[in-house]
Amino acid sequence: MENKQFSISLKCLFCDCELQADAEKEFASGDMLKCQECQECDELNDYDALIDVASDEGKALAEDYAKREIEKMLKKSFK
Ligand SMILES: [Zn+2]
């Protein structure tokens, strides 16, 4: 089975732009990540909420991938 990697990005909960993580800093539960990507938005994103959203996104991606693989298998066997 091929090793499939999902890329999940952390997005600002307010404006939906991608959050750039500061490489120097490690974030942990309880931290607030400031949105710096866009001009309008200067909101603080709650780390825990971001992880929640990202893990939901990851689950959806994995389910989607699994579904496509199953469809492929079924198509093959019914051809
Ligand atoms: Zn933002």
C-alpha cells in the first residue's frame, strides 16, 4: 500500500488565510496564534480550536481518500 501523505494547513479561523508558523516558536495547548497574513485580520486564533479544525479536516481527507480507493477497487472488480 502506498504511503499517502495529507497536507493539512492551519487556517485563520476568522479570515481563512493560512497561518504561517514561526519556526522559532513551538506552540502548545492554550497558546494564541496571531494572524499576520492579511491586512484586515489581526485576530488571535486559539491553538486548541485550530487543532480541532485541522484534525476534522484530516479526517475528512482520509475518508475521502478511502472512499476513492474503495471505488477504484469496486470498479476494477466489476469491469
Ligand atoms: Zn486572519
